[in-house]
Amino acid sequence: MTKTRSDLVLPTDDVSPLSLLLEKSYRLEELTIDAEKYIYRRICNYLFSTESILICDNLPVQKHKKVEDIGLKGIRADLQSRVDYLRKQAVVSGLSLIFFQIDLEFVVVLSLEDDSECGKLADFIPLTNYRIEQKYGIFSKLDACSFVTNIFDKGNILSIVTDSSPHGTHVAGIATAFHPKEPLLNGIAPGAQVISCKIGYSCLGSMETGTGLTRALIAVVEHKCDLINMSYGEPAMLPDYGRFVDLVNEVVDKYRVIFISSAGNSGPALTTVGAPGGTTSSIVGIGAYVSPAMAAGAHCVVEPPSEGLEYTWSSRGPTADGDLGVSISAPGGAVAPVPTWTLQRHMLMNGTSMSSPSACGGVALLISAMKAEGIPVSPYNVRTALENTTVPIGALPEDKLSNGHGLMQVDKAYEYIQQCRNSPCVWYKITINQAGKATIIISTVDVNDPFLDSLEKLTVPSWQWTVQVEPKFHDNANNMEQLVPFEECIQLHCTENAVVRAPDSLFLTHNGRTFNIIVDPTSLRDDLHYYDVYGIDCRAPWRGPLFRVPITITKPILLKDCSPLITFSGMSFLPGHIERRFVQVPLGANWVEATMRTSGFDTARRFFVDTVQICPLKRPIKWESVVTFSSPSASSFAFPVEGGRTIELALAQFWSSGIGSRETTNVDFQIVFHGININKETVVLDGSDAPVRIEAKALLSSEKLVPSATLNKVYLVFIATDVSGLALTSGLLDPTDMDHLLLTFATSGFFALQVRVPYLPSESKLSALPADRDKLPSGKQILALTLTYKFKLEDGAKIKPRFPLLNNRIYDTKFESQFYMITDSNKRVHAMGDVYPNAAKLPKGEYNLQLYLQYA
């Protein structure tokens, strides 16, 4: 799925399929469509009643006579004032649109030209659903912005689809651009057929929505696609969990679609892969690689690196549950096509958004060859071929966390597929438990993590884990032909027997088997360590590993003599080099003050400074900074930490910084832990409580505490319920300009005193969405729940609605999507948003907040 298009819905309220024809002298100029959609029908009926034309389904064309009614004149004057306001908020000029039905298909003509000759119906290009005729229009010669149309709900909804950015066109061009007269401009798989599905909403800054994601997967199944590319992603708390993940698993397992996605651009720290590309087992996550040729040709560096490497910003594994995260790497930059409205033909972009279509184009070549030779296409076999034929990047075992299994090799993968054409189409699901425990434990081992103390991990020299291997076949697999005959004799291997031990062999049937492994990290030094346990087919060892159990061990440095200070001296950096340090954060610490000193160079150096902490049932706590040193100097940082847990400090010299100078950058990095613990993080007052006592303690060293209080905020609590009144979640409306006590510590942060007023929805509505684009391939209908809350502001305020159990979660939630809108008593829209709410300033008045949830 590529980031190319956006839906704009023009509502028609209670009128049958209706559109506006705004003639030359009555064209609505400077129209802000998204701001005032709700007045379209009124403008049509009143403001342009003189010589306007209504064209409705199955109704004759008629002209309206001028109305002299005094009441209607007042309405017309009101609407005219609204139009004057819209002209001041201009984003688009000169809208002309006609909507009608020919036979069984709806057709629309639309123009935004300012030319005085415009407005002639004969000059308009009629458009219908893009999927039917593949026709597009251009808004005007000035902007050169193309658009297509889609018509839904029997003509009641017109969707005008445009670009959100050049990103999607660039991504599609990398994979499939076809220039028969200029083959050097071709993509990886020139001529492959592309279906573009918009998952980002332009009104939300092109943010992907759950509704867009679901509709895209429905389109994939409907059009029998072979392959998906998704160059999108967000952070997630829970790997392999959520509504979208469930649908992806169905698409891959049942419909045999190969899903390729970007791993993310949040590196170089570990555990930074994004969802869904790096956190979903059924998706092939792609890291971003830069070769010497790319560095010289695309990035124009003076002296390219001697060998290829991962881009500094490319996200790294492992995932929070211990999976590798990055499957393989592919070229992460390209000069590729961009839309005409950018006023150029091609553009250089880099990111895992570019490495994903590069890999996707390579897989398209494999699929084309497999179909030509009659080899069954399965995402299981293709993924095994990709991972077992890569070229390793880096010499260290832990480099797999950055690069995956290595750089993709299309030719070798094709040869592998040819050899394995008669092998079963099977994927091996790996589940890991600590021996004797029912709880699933992550396979990333931190030997000093207090979370593992409860598992008695520190009381024994080694730990035993139970690994379950369960072969998974496609949903339509034949029991007698595929499941019953399936038997494999697996030889188990460990990359380091002194640390990880496993049985020698395993006899595997389709019912699956379990075996134990022992991990003994006691002899390891304080650092990062990576190992593999993998299975080889005894009868066909040339197939390579059939499954892998990744094991990541971080052994942190313990502070000596209870000192809150630690220094890392004498670190040397060349372009692309990364240094990682793992430190046990002392109990009681909640922030760090750090100093980075550089020396030994005379040209500018650019550094990435990242920290990450992994906490149970939370997203990894990440802090990042990019700093440039024009000369040897020092830079200071401050960032939050959580006491008692391991923190990773990742320092990286940007891959192209300092290339050609051949000077080593020397770095000293000093960390000082600080901490002030407060007995109450939040105090809630309802006006009847006694005075509240706040206690602060400094456990590490003496701290200077300067408290101050400011009353400026009130929280309004919204409780989401279904139609039966059952609570789904609760949320906070955050008017940051209203009464709120803010206690500020000069050294640590703030302490909030909140006044909360609970609200229940005044109205709830549950409905089934139309079946034309919101019905799952399984036949299940998607439902929509609309909750309405009423609230009143006695004074102007800056507000930010929050629903804690829903916000900031796109992929790791069982709800399909969420959307909210705040309107006043005149139905004017003041604010809207989705999982990432934004603050909006509201004047005094009464408001409705509508929360819209979709689920199935």
C-alpha cells in the first residue's frame, strides 16, 4: 500500500444524489472544503437559488426562480457572510462540479480553473469510479495536481482522491516504474500492475487510519493481489497484536498474499522497529542499506565507504518479545518519479520507505518467474528463500539485529525457489516459555532486569526455556495430501554452545513439538550478545535453516559504590560506526544529565545520541537527539529514565559524516543520574477534600528542589460506553488554559493537580457500515459506534481530548479505527482528530464532542 491518495467526502444530507453547478458568475471562490462541508446543501438551495441548477438522480433539470421571501433573504444573507469568511480562509478557488447518472454508473465532472472561458459543460472531462475507466483529471494548469474520483453508497458519497505528498508516487516508482524508451529509469519490476490504496488521511497530515488500512486489505483480496508494499508505520506496545494484525494474518495465511513493509526510521538504538513492518511475524520487515555505489551516485559523497552498511537511522531489532524485527535489508535510497505538481520528474528520497518497495519489486520478479514456471506461490516459501540466500552485512552476530539476515539477493532466491519447488508450503510458529512457567516470557534476556527477579532468574547460574515449534499450513491445505504426510527430521544447531545449549535433533510432524534450551550468560562480559538456535532438514541440509530462535542478551554495567556517575572514555568513531553501552539505572533515578565531549578532528561531525529502556506492558522508553560538532567541543543533554531497569546508550557517527577526512573522532561520554521521588504523581481535588500532603525524596544524592504552583487547568472526564451502557474506556478533555495546579521542580519536571468532572455520553448510535467497501472478505460486517458528549466552557480554553485506552494506538488495538470531532451549537467544526489528538483553542460556549469507533 502506498502513501498516495486521500478521500474527500462531500455529504448530501437528506437530498438524493446531488451536486453543485456553480456557474461562471456564481462560482464559489476560495472555498475551504474541509472547514465547512456542512453548508454545501444550503449554499446550493439558497445562496445560488438564482439561475443555479439542481441535477438529481432520475429528476428533470429545472431552474429555480428568484425568491423574494423575507425569511429566505435572511438565510441567504447569513450564508453569504459564511462564504465571505471562507474566502478569507482560501485553499482552493473556483469549484465547478456536476454529478449525474448514466445507465447504472454515476459520472461527475469537476473543474477548478480560473480561466474566464471555463464553465462550459462540453469542455469538462467526465469521470466515474477510477477502477472502472482509470481516468484522471487535473485541478488546474497552475497547480498541475491530478485527482481521481470514486462514487459510493448509490451516488450519495463522492470521493475526490488526491496526493498527500510525493511519497507514494516515489515508492511506487521504485518498485514498478516502466519507461520503455528510457530503461535506465525503470523500477525493479517494470510494468507490474499496481493498485494504489490510500491509507493516510490528508486532513490528519496524511496519518494512516484504521479504516484506510482495513479497506486496503479488502481491496487486496477483492482484486486478488499477489503482493503488498506498505511504506508506513508507527510505534506499538504489543508485537503481533491488534485488529490490523489479525486481518494481515488472514490475508497471508488464507489468500497467500506476500506482505512487505518498512521496518522504520528510528535507529540506531535497539528495539526501535515500528509496527506493522518490524513487529508482525507474518510481514517481512525491511531495513535500509546503502552501498558504495549508492553513496557516490545518489548521495554525491566525495569518498564513498569501502563497503556497504545500514543507514544510521534505520530501525533495529529485536522486538519487545524477542523476535529479530528486521527480516532482510534492501537499498534504502533512490532517485525515483514524483508527481507533476512538485514541478520536477524525479527526486532523491531515502528511508526504509524506499527499501521496502525495493524488496517488494524484487519479490515481484520472483512471483512472475514462479508463475511462468508453474511453481505454487506461497508467502512461506518465498520468505524462506529470501532469508536463506542473503549476503551478510557486518561480521558480528549482533549485526543481525541491525541488518536482519542480510542484503536481499533476487537471483539466489530464484535459484533456491527452483530447488525447493516440491517442498511443503509451511511456516514454523515459534512460542517460547520459561520452563515450568505458564506465562510467555520474552526471549530477550536482561540478566539484571528486576522484572526477571520475580522469576528467580538470579538465583541460578543458567535458565531453561521451553521452545514450541508448530508447523502452520495455509488455511485451505488438504489434510490427507499435506498435513498427514508431513514429517521432518530436524537437526538443531546453536551458534555458541558455551552459552546456549539445545538437543541435537527433533522429529517434527504437523502437530508440532517442544524442546528445551539452556541459556547460561554468567561468563559473558558486560555488553550486547546475540545467538541463534536453528533447525536444519537432515534430508536436505542445502535448504538452510527452516526456523530460528533468536536470543538477545544484554548484560549491563552496574554502578560501583552507589555512585550516580559513570564515564565512558576513549570511544573512537569513523563514519557509520555505532557504540552501545548498557547500564543498570539505579533505583530512585528518574532523569539523567549527560555530557558528550569530542576531539581529534577538524571538519564537522554529526552524531545520533539515542537511549532506550524496555519495560513490561509499555512501549520502549526512547529519547533521541542529533547533534553536530563543527569543531572539538562539548554538548550537554538531559533525558528521563526509569530506575531499576537497564538503559541502552547508542552513539553513532552519521554514515556520511566525515567521509573523506580519514580522521577518527574521539568521544568521552559522562552520565550523572538524578532522582526525586514523589508520593503522588497526580492529586485530584473535588472541593471537599482535606489538604493534600506531597512528599519528595532524593535517594541518590542531594538535590535542589524549587517547587512552584500555577492554577491553570481542569480535566473533564469522558467515559465511552456501548449502546447497552457498558464502559469501553474513559478519556480526559484537557483545557490547558483553565484551572490546573502545576508544581514545577527546577531539576526534575512537574507535578499535576487535577480537577475532574465525569461525563457520560448523552447519545449513542450503533450502525452497520455500507457493504460496498466496509465488508470483510469473510462476510463479516464492520460496525460503527458514535458517542456524543455535551460540555460547556464558561470561558475560552485550549482543549485536547484524550481517551487513554484508545489514543496513540493504531496497530496494537482491537478497535479498527477512532475519530473525534468537536462542534458548537451551530454545528461548526472546531476540532477533529484520531488516535493522536491535537490541542485546539475554543471560545466560550456549548459544544458537542462526537467519538466515532469502528470495529467488527
